[in-house]
Amino acid sequence: MIRPVRGRRGICQWRTALIALALALTPHHASAEPCDFIDPGTLTCGLAPAETLHQGRVDRTLATDPTFARSKSRLTDKAPPKPSGDTAIAPFALTPDGDDKANFKTSLSLFSTALGFADWRRIEDAKTDLGGDRTLPKPIACPNPDFDIWAEGRSETIRAASPADRRSTNVTTYMGADYRLSSQLLFGAMVQIDDARQSVVSTRSGANGGAYLAGPYLAYELSPNVTVGTNFAWGSATDSASLDASQVRFNTDRSLTQTHITGHWGFGKWQLMQSAAVSYVDESAATSRPGIGGADVEMTRLLVGPELKRRIDTGRGSSLEPFAFLKSSLDLDAAMAEPSTMRNSVGGGVVVHRPAGYRIEARGDYSEAIAAESLDESMSGKVMVFVPLP
């Protein structure tokens, strides 16, 4: 019988410092040594890769809510940004995030805005070529559409030499559509597709899994500064672990509920953003192999924190935007059994905006678990360069 126990994992960055407390589903008989057979066709420790794969999917689901940022932008930014010399919109954004990791994002509204910017740029170039002696028509200003279709996702390859030579490849994709019913209400639907593969060279074992979630989301603008939203999703997954010719398969029923509230306020040239989110995930798995029990995961996670930034004009179409943030993550289920499971992350950085939409971002953060038996801390930093497509 497999019995899930709790543990900790490091943080997984997704463009911002989303800190995830890990709940490790580790078979109590698992080891880093090669697996043996208790009878023909039944594995004693071949499930370890599948359990790690299962836990990684739960962590990714809890750490990501693409409707969070969309709800705010779709209700708050009802008009597209005004064209300027230091601004550009990419209809399809592909952003590397460290070694072997990348994020992508696109939508119909991004394509619409990008076309508007391209018209504005051609008119500005024509004015320059004509020496400014002629009056040219202004580009057509189109409001953000009420209906939008979007997609975003992340691909990552993780290599771990300890405790075993483990390699995993994960691709998570979100696709959805939403409609702005009024200036304050947004309704949509979303599908999450998660594909993961993992191998352990030292044990000649491996695992792969495919999962999906689908459901509606809703957002409401309480005031010009505060937006609340929620989403519900249901789905299933199929995970399998193999050792040589033997295989163990899990069929999993999944459900997810996420609720968030975000606020933003301006103090002169300073911008303050405050957000809070609660995520609940329930995964009930069963295996087709006799003698090996299923594993259930039920987690509730709270994430809160402010962010402060200010944009500084440096002239000639360039600007600097320093920012700082503090994030706190709490696994509410574990908090009932342990003195404290809170993890805090503090960080900051600067964004350099250059003419024609070029952008350079440098950021770093430090995080640690509070009141842990042994100090669990991590540091990270990265520099990203954004180049607009022609």
C-alpha cells in the first residue's frame, strides 16, 4: 500500500517569484537502488518516478493561475496602450527562463494591438521620410475586443544527479476564451494540458503522464482598484511507471479551485500592487496493478504579497523601472500538523526600456522556510532580453 507523506521541494520560478511548498508523495519502500520484483510483473520500487512525476504536476498546478493576470488586464485595461517610441507589442511572446526553460504567450487581443502599433510605426516612419511637411492620417484606434482567445504555457527540462540520475521534461499548456459581459464582469473557460516524462538512469526506470483540466472562470471589478476572480476545473490523468518490461499505471481524477483578489494603487509615480490567492487541488489516483494501492493528494495553498515599482524616464525614448516584491506561501493543510510551514521570498530588480520596444530585465530573489527543522533556503537570479519581432 502506497502511503503519501509530506516533504519539501525548492521553488519553481514562472516569470515571477511564485514560491511553492511541496508535498512529496514518496512510497515508503522506495530507494535509490535498482528495483526488485516481489513476484513476476509486480514492482516493489518502480513507482518512485511516477510518484515524483505526480507530485511535480500538483506543484505546477498550484503555482500557476493564468486567469489571475488576465482578469486584471481585461477589466482594468479596457483600451489598448497608446503607441510610443519605447513601446512595442509582440503578438507571440517566447521568453527563455534560465537553462532549458521557456514560456510562451499569445492571444487575439495581442495580435490586434500589435497590428495597431505596426500601423502607427509605418505612419511615423513616413513622417520622418517626408521631413514632417505633410499631415498624414492617424492610425485607427481600436478598443480591446470584448471577446478574446488566448494561450500560454511553459516548457522545462530538469536534471537532478541526486539521489539518482533523474531527468524530467514537462510541458504545461493553457488555452482559453473569455467574454467581457460588462465593464466590470468577465466570464471565460479554460483548458490545462500537462505532459510530463521522467527517467532514472541508475535504476533503468521511467515514468510518463498526460493530464488535463477544464472549467470556467469569472472575474469582477469591485472598484477601479480592486478585482476579484475565481475558477473551477475538473479533469483526469493517466500516469505510468516502467522497469524493463514491467509497468504500473495510475488513473487519476482531478479537480481544482482557485480564488484571487488583486489591488493596485498609484502614489505619485509609484505603483503598489497587492494580491492574495487561495488554491485547492484534489487528485485521487488508483492503479491497475494488484497489491499496490492508490494515492490521494488534497492540498490548500495560500499565496500573498505586495509589489512596488516606479518608472523613471531617462530621455531619448528610454526608461528605467525598478521594482521590489515580497511573497509568502503557506500550505494550510500542513500548517495544521506542523508549527509553521510558511515560506517567504523577497526580491527585486530593474527593467530597462529601450526605443523601439527593446527591453532588458534583471531580477533576483531570496527565499527561506520559516520555523523549519532545518533551514530550507534558496537564491536565484536571471537576466532576460526582450527583442520585438519585425
